[in-house]
Amino acid sequence: MSKQVTLTINGKQVTAPEGLSVADAAKLAGIDIPVFCHHPKLEPVGMCRMCLVEIGRPMRDRATGQFVMENGQPKIQFMPKLETACTNKVEDGMVVLTESAKATDGQRGTVEFLLTSHPLDCPICDKGGECPLQNLTMAHGPGKSRFNYNEKQHLDKMVPLGELIYLDRERCIQCARCIRFQDEVAGEAVLGFDERGRHTQIISLSEPGFDSVFSGNTTDICPVGALTTVDFRFGARPWELKAESSICTQCPVGCNTTLNTRREAKADGEVVVKRVMPRQ
């Protein structure tokens, strides 16, 4: 069993395994820290800056290495700048503030920057209704934009990465989840970033494009509607679908899946499987 450490998050004492990220430790304790690029099965990179929080650590005397005490407790020293909860590991005595004025201001600013050139096409986006960007904009966004709509960046809307996947470059927030999934999990690094700064975009590095047997999995890991599958694109709205637990029968592994179904008139009133999603 891994060593357990105790820290405080928003005044609540939390015990978590050593080496766990602050974001995952907070989730274990029922405390929500907003994330985009973070995923518990991928290596943390801190790219989206959505999980900015205040982190304080017990002070140590440089000469003796002992804790500096204050009122019978180790004195906590907060860093002058916000830190990402996904890249920082839990430590004994650590104090984390996720809802302070400084932290919420940082999270609000991140959402505002992500929306500077994000298209206003939620009504027709396949991710509409189950989109983390929509949810976090409602929960942490500024509510009013300071940017001029005419200054938004306009990019290609329907870029075929391969036979199964379309990329909407305007919607992409450069979280690199798809790139990291293909590299770290699938072991087929066929996606990458091109250009720099505001012109950064995802491209396929393989020939033919997106040449990976795991290409279909990337649409699920995308936190916005940037990646859509050819067979489901504009096929249904998430709230119209009924979810049924199932198991994949394509090989003996038997992975957990969710079948999204709905009854359709063009199928003579029969129930149709619209998409297959992974299930924990």
C-alpha cells in the first residue's frame, strides 16, 4: 500500500496516496477543481491553466531543515503566483485554496482567454449538452466578454484527420489530450502540433492521415467539440439519447462500453445504436 499524506483543501483535511496530483486528491474528497487538459490516465502537462489554485507548503529552516513553527503549527508559505493543481503532487501539511478570490480570478481569466476565438456554434455542435467548456463557462466564466466578435480568429471548420475523424480547428483549445492519448496510451504518435502561438493547430503526422486503430477513441477524450466522428456527426443530440451499459465483443478483452440509442422514424420506429462510448 502506498504511503498516505494529509493535506488541507479549502479548510477540509484530506488524506491521499503519495504521488497523487492535487486535482485528483481533491476529486477523491468531493472537491471539484476545473480541468481541461488533465486526465487521470495521462501524464500531467499543465497546458490549459484551468486548474489554477493557491498552494501553500510548510516552511523549513534552511540551516536545520526543521519546520518553522507558528502558534504551535508549521508556518505555511504560499507562493506569490497561482499554481496548476494537475502538475503538483500532494505533500504532508500542504494547504490548497481552490475558491479564494485569487484562484477564482485566475480560473475566470483562463475561461475568458479560451473563449476569445471559440465559435458561438453551441446549438449545432455535437458536444452541446455534454461539453465541459460549456459547463465550466457557466460555473467559472466571466459572463460577459470584453473581446470584439469581429476580431475572432476564423479557421477551417471541417478538416478530415483521417477516414473516421473530422477536426474543427476553431473549436480546438490546444489541450493536447488527443495527442497525448495517441502517444502515451495507444502508442501510435500520429498527431502533433503545428505552428506556434495563436496559430497553433493539430495536424496528422501519418500517411494516410490519422493512421491509428485507436483513432475513434480520441473523440471521447476531447473536452470540446473539436473532434467529431464521421458516423455520428450531426446524427443526434446528447439529450435525445438513452445510455445502456454494454461490453465490447470485438475481442476477448471485453472492454466496458456504453451504447447510446434512440428510436428513429427512418428505421421504421426501431431503436438504433447511434454511438458507442467507453465506460469506467
